[in-house]
Amino acid sequence: MKPTLSLARLGLSLVPSPYPRRQRRLAGRNALVDGIPFEMPVNSADTPCLTAAFTVDRAAAARLLPGGELHPVTLPGGRGLLMITVVNYVRTDIGRYIEYSIALACTHGNRPAPPLLPGLLRGAFGTGQYVLDLPVSSEISVKGGKGIWGMPKHQANLDFRVTDATVSSEYQVDGQLGTFISIDRPPATALPLRVKAASYAAFRGMLMKSSIYFEGEADIAFGKRARARLLLGDAPQVAALHDLGITPNPLFTIYLPSTRGVLDDHFECWFLTSEAPGQSYGEAMKSVVDLGLSQQWLDPPRIDVGARP
């Protein structure tokens, strides 16, 4: 084992668990929210996850952020950052499902943050990701994720494939390709990660912020060692991605063979504003009120886009 990798593992192993004390205190209690039963905390286990990050045109990214208080993270060189994260939730309170997140790294405040600092001082700059699209496998995941936490979930055709060489996921909706992501499996770095992450989304004309805490051993590749393939389709949900100037090569890739996590039941929201009256952001409450509690998945994607050269 390389000394630098050993030191990194040792240092990361000393990071304390990110789970809030309140979530530990609530363990074993029960909640019934919008008809969905939860045993606290709202957690997951035995869950693999892939992430690929690509740089994008920062000005184009800024145009996709609603209101006036979200700003794209600025990388050295002036680029923004697109995050593709696919989580294969194996064990949760609402059953098994896949979640395919397409998001822009961002900060929250009255002005943009300088480069690099949002990664070091996440709390000071409200560092997180703004979720552009969030297809999931099951109806109950849509009902809970959008109706409670305000995330832009919708049911779609998804898969999650792991081989000795790659990890991939395909997203289709109504017979059209959303996106396909495949990463070469990074070296087995097995770095212990204990992380709190914030996600922002627009719902009911408000900016919603939720927090997730997760732990797992991550295999990570940076720069030229990171290899990924991202294909954009014609589904209307991803139309805006075509104008982002996404680089073909990823900045980094991550694969976690197994994670455990907690989604905080505490969340925040703010009104989204615009200079002119009448502007609304996100879907309305009526988009969730008639949803049921089905854990049934839609069929897998009909066309194996990943097999294309």
C-alpha cells in the first residue's frame, strides 16, 4: 500500500460520524408523513453509489439556478461543475429504488463565492448542489422525496449495472433517453468517507434545502485517471444540459460499493424571488397530492444505450 494512501485512510478514519445527535436520539421512533410510514431515522443501508463530475460553462450554469441567491461553484479557470450521482438504494423505509441525480455544484448567499473556498468552508457559503432532475424507480419515492423534501423527483425507467470494469446507469422516460453514465471502476482506494451533503431544489415557488449524511469506503479517481462516458438524450427533462458545454472527460469519479446514510427530517426553505412579478419556480403541490405508495418499478430502459460505440 502506498504511504500516501495509507495516511489518507488513517486521516479520514479519524473524521467523526456526521450523523446529528437528534437523529441518534430519535432512533426507533415512528412517524407517519403524508401517509408514508417511517421508522426513524430515515436511513438506507447496503447501498452502492456512483458519482461523476464534469466541468461546465459557469455562465450557462448560472442561468439554470432559480432566484437570486444561488450561485455556481467556481473552479480554477472559471468553470462550473456538473454532478451525476446514481444511488441504488437497496434497503430503505420505502423499499428498494434507484435515484439518478443530475445537479450543479452551488453556493447559497447574496453573492458568488470565490474559487476553492466553498469546498473548505461549506457551512459559511451554503455549499451544496442544485438538483436539476431527479428520476427515481418508484411512485412512493416520488411522493416522499418531492412532497416532503421538495426534490424534483419523477418516475422513470432506470437501471444500475456493476461489472468488474465499469459501473453504469441508464435513464429513460416515455421511451426517450434522458442520460447514460458509465465510469471505469476507479482504483480500490477504499477511502473511508463520512460526509454531510446539502441539496437544493425548487418546489411550490420555494427553494428547498435538505441534508443527507452518509458513510462508506470510496474508490476515487482524479484527472486523467478518471474515465467516464456521459451520453445526453432528447428527453425534455434534460434539454438544458445540452447548452452547458460539458467537458467529455470527468474531473473525478467515485464508486462506493456500499454506503449507509441518513436523510435528515429537518429541512429549510425560502421564497424564490425574481425582478418581475408572476415568475414561479418548480412544480405545484398538485403534482404530488394524488400519488400513491406503490413500490413497483417501471420496466428497465428498453434500449441498451450503453452498448452503443
